[in-house]
Amino acid sequence: MGLSGVGRKTANLVMSCAFDKPAIVVDTHVYRTSRRLGLTEQKKADKIEFDLRGILPEKKWSKFSVLLVSHGRETCKAKKPLCPGCPVSHLCNYYAEISGKIG
């Protein structure tokens, strides 16, 4: 992170992908999905990262980040999440909230 233009997200991504070190990369998808799932209430990426670190075993950090990114791109979309077909909707605070409003 000492390099100009390199923040926490990029540093964690390089650590994980290039050096195979456990890291949680908080991008827009991880931000959104972790909040919707109720894994954090934080609004700052670094605080979300530390909340997720506290929940997950270190060896799962990198894989979990990749899974949340994929889930956020494919299912838990920003504007139109595909909640009814979501495999983790039964664990999701967001789905519980919206299904009560539409159900």
C-alpha cells in the first residue's frame, strides 16, 4: 500500500492472487453481499474486511472473497437481485426484509 495509487483492495488482491496469501478483497460486490447477508453492518471497506476476518478462518479468506464477488455479479445484483433463485436466500437478512414487504 506504500505505492502511489495502491489501496487496501488492490494490495489484498495482489497478496491473494500473486503471492497465494490469505486476504479479503472488499470490492463493490463483497461490500453489497456481505451487508445484505448480515455479515457486517459496516459501511467502510476496511471495517467490512475486519468483520469478515473475524467470522472466517484465515485459510478461507481468499476463496470467500471470490465467491462473494461471483455471487454479487450473478445473483445478488445491485439493482435487481435474483432473490427467489438464490441458494442462500434462507440465510439472507435482505431477502427476509424484502420478502416480508412483497409476501
